Amino acid sequence: MKCTICEGGETRPGRTAVTLERESTTLVFKAVPAEVCANCGEAYVAEEVSRQILAAAEHAAGWRRAKLCASRRDGIAAARHEGPYVVLLG
């Protein structure tokens, strides 16, 4: 798929780190399956994978809702849904 962030790269299967935060609690999920842009490194996590991560976080931390963030070299980022993927914004 074409990257919606840089618009110049194509994504390929890869892995990313996902960080979830709520108040003073931070959970990090490493090696999360994602489509990763070969040009800019933007990660797209499939909606089903996102649901699984959020459910695991809610269970582990007792959260009712979790805020999805992406851990990238440049820090924490937000996320938005785009089709069947969750776009991890840097």
C-alpha cells in the first residue's frame, strides 16, 4: 500500500513498537506486526492487531479505554484509523 504520510513510499510487512499511556501508567508492546513504509518508516497497524493490543492493555492495567501511541525514534506519537489500519503518527 502507498504511504499516506510521505506519499512516496510503499509499505511492506514489518514490526513496530507501540506505547500505550494512561495517567501515570505506560505499557510498551514490542515487535508488533505492521505495514511499515520503506521510505519514511511510518507504521500502519491493522485494526484487528490494534484491538488485540488495546484489549491486552485494558486487561493488564485495568483500563477501560486506552490511548494508542506509537514509540518511534523521535518519541511518542498519536494514532488515527485509516481504513483497516491504524496510522501511527510521528
